[in-house]
Amino acid sequence: MPDFLYRAKTASGDETDGTISAGSTREAMVLLRQRSLFPMEIRDHKANSSGLSFDLQLPRKVKTETIADTLTQLADLLGGGVSLLDSLKILSEESADLNMREILSDVHDQVADGTNLDEAMAAHPKVFSELVVSMVRAGLEGAFLEESLQHVSAFLQKQDQLRAKVVGAMTYPIVLMVVGFLVTIILVSYIVPMFEPFFERLERSGAGLPSVTVALLFISHGLLQYGLFLAAFVAGVVVAVNRFFETDRGRRIFDHLRLNLPIIGGVYHSTAVSRFCRVLGTLLRNGVPILKSLSISSESTGNVLLKDAVNQSAENISSGNSLASPLASSGLIPPQVMAMIKVAEESNTLESVLIKIADRMDEKTERKLESLVRLIEPLMLLAIGGVVLFIITGILLPVFDMNTALD
């Protein structure tokens, strides 16, 4: 019986890996689920030892719009009285996206084998995020699956619309950046070397070169001689940093940095708090116990630091204390939001207030993003203009100095 290398998530959300003996990849998945492990990747041990590997997960991306539409259709089918297995089968056969069709077929097979829907979805983390899985799990436990699917679909659609708006607004600045980078490379690598014989004659004549021109020549020589090494070094640093940020310690450092970035950090912070408030409010409104709601909503924040603060709040509540105290002491929730949560907790209107907070924060975040995008365009033009001006000045200044000397 062949051995398979696997990478999976435990019930608590931690990642683990190891080896399992099974007759096929499918059987390996079943065995892992029996151990309460959610497989993320499975590959044949022999194939791996020969340098070849076959990932269980499809590497191709499924659009957020497709995921949201699929969840809405699943909710409609369930609401119409169609069983879960039949609904998944219909969607897997009718989906226009080939990747989603294969994924839904696998989810259907897992559910048919006795796996819960949330666990089957968790086996495809590149398609169904922690937020989707958490909301589905809450819907299953609270007997409001159709509503939870509708809520998470609306959330994904709203996120996709905001992302599309930002991408559309960023298209022109990105084009400017790419064009400016290419123009700079061409000027420094090809145009500047054409003037080197002239600069050398000036130096031999004793006229000397301006400091701007000396700096320009230094950059040009460095780029021509070490450009490939520099590109390889930058690529290596990016890969190393990315792998470090995938670790638990790296993720904490990365989340801390993101929260403290100027301007962008505020947008990211507001988004994380808004997601927490919306998910928690939705779960409480549907009758999910507060401790379970906090556990699920903590996974949806997308920030390890905020997740820890929420989990600490859950421990505080289990000890008979209030929700507001540990959240306020974490410093991660804005004071005005904390004031509203504290009042809502005392008046027993927490679920409705949390959703209102999320709506208001989303509106503010959207306005901040629009302002940020409008600010990026002139800054990009100024940066490109400054670089081009530096290059032109370095080339033409010796010419002006020579004309002045001749006069």
C-alpha cells in the first residue's frame, strides 16, 4: 500500500503534516477526515522523492463573484426544499466554471461519505475562506444554513465590488508606474551610456563633471554590471520574507506592521474590525451562543492580534465578566466602537448594534480608499517626473557647463 505525504488542518485550526498509508488519494482523504484532520495537500511519497509532486488542491483561482453566486444558488436550492446532496450535485453539474464544478463535485462526494459541509469546504481553503467555512459551520449548528449562506454571499459580493472599484481606480496609476519604470531603465541602460565618451572628454580636459552626472553614471554602471544579480537578490528576499510571514511568528509581525502602516494601516484595521462586528452580530442575531459566536468571528478577522483579543474576551465572558473590558484593553478596537459595544451590551442590543457598526465602518473605509486612490495618481506622476528630471539634468548639465566655459 503506497504512502502519501499530507498537509492538513486540525479541528483547532493548526497546521500539521505527516505520512499516511492508503490505496489512493481518495482513501487518504477519508482516513485523514476520520482523524478529524482537514486535508489541504496530499501527494504520493514516491512521486515526491523523485522530484515530482501532485497537489490535491487545484492551483487555479476561482473568482469571488463565482463563489458568491454559488453560495446564493445553494441557499436558494436549500430554501426551496432541495436536499443538501441534491443541491450540491445540481450545482456541480450546472456550474459554468470548470474549477468550481470539480470542487463542488468533491464537496458533494465528501458530504455523501458523512463529512459535514463546513469540513468538506475547509478542504479547499483556496476557494472557501475561513470566513465562509465559519459562517457555514455556524449555520449548520444554529439551523439557519440558508440565511448564513445568503449573508456570507452578500459579504463576498460587497468585498468584490469594493475590490473591483479599487482595482479600476488603480489601473491608471499602475500603468504610470510600469511605464515610468521601463522609461527609467531604458534611459539609464541605453541613453546614458551613449553620452559616456563625451563625459570622458570633459574629464580629460579638466572641466570635471557635476555631482548629479557622477551619481547618474554610478547608477548606470551599477545597473549594467550588477542588474541581474540585484534582481535575483530582490527576488530571493521577497521569497524569504514571504515564507517567514507564513509562520506563526512571522504572521504576528506582519499583522502588527499592517496595523501600523500610515494611511493604509487604518484602512486594513477598519476592515478587520468591521468583519468581526458583522460576523459576530449575524451569529448572535441567529441565536448562536455568544462563546461560540466569538470563536467563529475571531477566525474571520484576518488578523492574528485581533483574533487573540477576541479569544481573550471569550475567556473573560466564560468567567462571568463583560465582553467590552478585554476588547478595550487590547487597544485594537477604536474607542467610539468600544463605547457603542459597551452600551449595547448593557442594553441587550448587541447584535443589531454590531451590524450597524460594521455598516458605518464599511462606508468610512470605502471613502478612505477612494481618497487614497485619488492621492496615489499625482504622487506617482511626481515620482516619475522627479526620476526623469534627475536623468535629464545629469545628461544636460555638463553640456551647459561646457557652453558657459566656452563663452
